[in-house]
Amino acid sequence: MVQLPKQPVPSSPAPPAVPTSADVARLAGVSRATVSYVLNNTRAVRISEPTRRRVHEAAEELGYVPHAAARSLRAGHSRMVLMPAPNVPVGALYSQFLNELQWALSRLDYTVVQYGSIGLQGDEAARAWAELRPVAVLVPGAGLGPQGVHVLKRSGARAVLTLGPERVEGAHTLLLDHDGVGHSAGAHLLARGRRGVGVVLPLEDGLALYSRPRLEGVRRALRGTGAAVTELPLAYEEESAARLAARWRSLCLDAVFAYNDEYAMLLMRALQDEGVDVPGETAVVGADDLMLGRLLRPRLSTVHIELPSGRELAELVDRVVRDPAGVPEVHQVLGARIVHRESS
Amino acid sequence: MVQLPKQPVPSSPAPPAVPTSADVARLAGVSRATVSYVLNNTRAVRISEPTRRRVHEAAEELGYVPHAAARSLRAGHSRMVLMPAPNVPVGALYSQFLNELQWALSRLDYTVVQYGSIGLQGDEAARAWAELRPVAVLVPGAGLGPQGVHVLKRSGARAVLTLGPERVEGAHTLLLDHDGVGHSAGAHLLARGRRGVGVVLPLEDGLALYSRPRLEGVRRALRGTGAAVTELPLAYEEESAARLAARWRSLCLDAVFAYNDEYAMLLMRALQDEGVDVPGETAVVGADDLMLGRLLRPRLSTVHIELPSGRELAELVDRVVRDPAGVPEVHQVLGARIVHRESS
DNA sequence: TTGAAAGCGTTACCAC
DNA sequence: GTGGTAACGCTTTCAA
């Protein structure tokens, strides 16, 4: 729960009062109700043109901007869609998706707000979000549990959606099929005749949620084929990659699925520095299909991941807001397809 | 100005009312005032321990979460710091800076919110932000003009800060010295004996604001030395880079400052594919000091950019909020220093 | 130690 | 057509 400051900010010499609709009404010589009607284009009531003009002019002159808090307090609901602000760098793919989503939601008259939640533990975050009384909450990744969902719904959120690798009780879930990403990579490597497949598991926090299902996907693809999977913990640092590369030949691998393109670049570089031929001796496959991969030599094979379009997701949010019970709770998303280049 | 929906969302079968402090009071058998005292730890008034417990239990049982809008409406101010949500992928450097800032601000009891402003034109955005009555607004890049600053201040924002390449009238500005970035690169290349320096100008929208000052910085470094600067427009696509590389030798350049590490990678790859030796024939320098650069061969020389620390910026925001007039309006920031590796 | 009441800025319902 | 008025949820004097 957010604490208000113990003592309000000190009033500077001249704190010119913020204009309210009452000020506009006074200046225009009408009532507050009329101001509201004019400024909100209320169609149920007809206001004479001269009056409208006077109101608009007054608002303009005073620099009047309506007070969202007062409005939503009165209305009993807001049009705010809240998302937690990402706390890791977002790639081009995801960034574009976010933009699209935002744009589509604003077309539907929603306001998208990303809430900085660093330092908030689990349910604290949900409580903090709930204080803003968003009409919808959209949470990518993990970080929202059933408790949090409950808090949000209890405080009026009509839609709580998660976008991640696992279902969350009570929320609408867009299930990101990371297993399928690994499966694509595994099946591809198998088809290329590889039999000893390493799978990179990033040591960085929070990535296990994705890397584990991807690993499982590779396992699934190779099951019963005689090909073997080896787990390869790796930190996103040159040194860690160098250590792994140094013992590469002892691992007896002829392929590696490197979690994503960036880890792939890191590892491929280390392998090459160690004299390991790619793809001759070891095939390398990344994921995310970044520009990066096309610039490497050999060009990096990768798993292209297809997120749902921002427009689709926006419409889903809107449907859930309008009728939470009328929309299935789980949606499978995320197409994955291999992009074969030169590294495999 | 945000339109409310013409008709409110249809009430589903059982819209269980959101609990208010009145509900908590009723359940605990006390008055609303007492609830407020207990939940806000108001020190000016002592509440008996049993009563406190009853209130807390009631709040817990009902899943009560205070209503931020009502609170800030009553208080007359909020502790919200608003930033526009970035609409381009943010790199690791900036992302970490944002996290730090957010964390530091939350330590100071502020709530950081990123507002999705795509589709809003210039001053519309400022009006939309102003509706939320943030106590501070922090705008990286351009996108906020004097008009917008005025709107925000008029609606109660005590601090309006911009973080960008140029001053904005009325706002506190953290002047990002992109000129210095170019200057570092230029001076370095000059010291390495280069005389024909190309400077990449990204064609992507919005980057001119940074690339122009960087170009000027290079020019400044080379002025009066006999070395020449050539502008090199470049899109972030392989094909564009290939075209540039194809005519490279006709340009008679022995060095290039590639705007940043990503463009540097793109261009360096194209040059190498064209048979141009780096750094023998042409030196390449990037900027941002990404991990990326260390993985390239030759390792990429780069300009390391030092943003102000999140903590410092948070403290600045806080100082401006407390006393807008007591803080100088313009701050020069952004240290730039060359990191010499192998590509130059 | 607790309670009653006023008021923050809006909008919607009813009279005029 | 237009103008009072009540109410949204909360905090904070002021009284008891």
C-alpha cells in the first residue's frame, strides 16, 4: 500500500491553482453541468452553439484539463489497461508487439499504462496495481499468481490476462508455447543428421521459465530417436562461454540449441575462437530471428517466433472486459518455425 | 481528451461490489475515520491495539485495497512520476538505467508510470498525461515542446524534466551531450592517423535528433586538421549496408563512425563481405559499448556512454518536486569515453 | 480514543 | 436548453 508523504510538498511562493471545470463554468458564465456536457459532447442534451463556443474558449484560455481521478471516481470505472513495465531489455520483436498492442488498445479507447514494479514482491505488486483500479491488467511472463489475480478482480479489474509459459488460476491466459520453440529446433537438428544435441540454459534470473520448456521441447523432438540431449548452463558473459567452449570436444556434441540468438552469438563466437568448425563440427541454432543472426558468419539458423498480433490481443482484452465469462480462459499462441541458414 | 465509453460495460451476472473503507469500518465495527487512521499509520492519533487488529483483519478479510484516485483527489496531489513509454527497443544500457531510476524513485515513495502515447500528436500527449495529474513528468528524447510543458505545469505538475539533446523552454533539462559522443570518436580516429572519416546517419525515424549532434561532434574534432568528414545515410537493413559497401572504395574513406554498435556491426559485416579490411583499410567505431562489440572480429572499438545514474536522477526529480525554483534548469550530462579495441 | 462531517473534481439525474 | 444537487471513496479537521 502506497504511503502518502508525511508532510505535503512545501507550497512554493505562487502556487497558481489548477483550473477546474467550475473555473471554466464561471468564466463562460454557465453552470458546471453545462461545461461537462459541452466538453464531453453529451448527445443526450442539446446545447446552443454560442454556449458551446463560450465554454470551449474558456477552457482553452484557462488551460483546463479534466482530472482523470475525479472522472473515474465518479464513473465508477476507468479505461486503464495496466501492464507491469518490463525490467529487462526488450528486443525489437517484443517492442514492436507492445507498440502495436498499445496502438490497438488506444483505438478501442483504452489507456495503456506500464507500472514500474521493481522492488515489489509478488502480491505487493498486484495490490499496488489494484490501487489504480485498472479495468484490465495484462501481465507478460510470470510474476502474477492466483492470489494476485484474486486481488485484482476483487478490486474491480474486469480482465486479468497473463501472457506466459503457464496457466494462472483465475486469469485468462495466453499460453506461450515455448515447448514448441525447442521442438522446432530439435526436429530440425535431427533432420540435419545430428545426434548429440546440447541445449543452453541461461543462468540469468527469470529465464528458466522459458529455457526449461524449450529444453523439454528439444527432448520431445528427440525422444526415441537415439539422439541425446545435454544441458549446458551458460551465463551471458564471454568468460562463461569460453569455459564452455574449452571443454566442448569432451562433450561429444555435434549440435547446440542456444536458447536464443544472443546466446547463440556468444557461444558461436567462443566455439570459433576455440577452433570448432560451425556447422561442420557443431551445428548452432538460435531463436528469435534477430537481425543479428543474419550478420553472423556463418549466418545463424534460428527459430522464428510468432507472437499474436497486437491487434488480436487488444481485441481479446476488449472482449474479456465486456464479458469476462464469455471468453475461453486459455488460448494457445506462439507459432514457431525454423529458419534454416548456414549454421546448421 | 479521453472519451468515456458511451455506454458503460455491461454488468455481468454477479458484479460483487468492490470493498471500500466503509465496508471495512462496518465489518470492524468502527468509523471510516478510524479505518483510515489505522491503515495509514497516522501517528498524530493513537488507536488502541485491539481496534487496530480488528481493522486490519477486516481489511484482510474483505480484500480491501485503497482507491488511489479517491486518495489523490482528496489529497490534492499524487506521488506519480509519469514517463512516456518508449516506442523503440531499448538497449541494455538504457533499460538498466530505467530500472535503477524506477527503483530509486520508489525508494523516495514515488510511483513510476509509463504512459503509452503512440498515436498521440505532440501536445495531445501532454494533455493526456496531464489528466493523470502526475507530480512529475520525465520525458526522454524530444517529443515535448514548450506548449506541452506549459499544459503540464498548469495542471499541477511540480517537475517537468526532459532528458534529451536540446533545451526545452520551461522545463528542467538534462542535456545529453551527443556532440561529445561524436567528438570522442572523431578525436580517437584522428589520433589513430585517419584522415577520411565517414559518419553514419541512420535513416530510421527519430534518430536524426541524436545522429546530427554526433556528426557535429566528429566535425568539431576534425576541424582544422585537414581530415574530412563524409555523411553516410544508412538504413538498418542488410541491403542498404551492402549498397554502401559496394561503393566504399570510391568514397576514399579510411575510417567510419557508425552511429552506434548495431549499425557498426551491420556496416562492418558488409564491408568485410566486400573484402574491405578492418581496421587495415578502414577503421570502424561504434557507440554504446554493447556486449555485441566484444563478440565481433575484429573486436569493435566503441564510445562508452555514461548516463547519469538512476539514483542521481531520482534525487534530482525529488529536489525539483520539492522546490522547482531552487534547482538550475539545465544540467549537462552524459560522459563519453572511447573504448579502444581492435577495429580502429 | 473515536465519530461526524466537509470537501476534493466530476458527471448524471431532475427540476426549471 | 440549462442549472442545482447528490454521489463516487477517501482523508482530515473538529467535537465528543
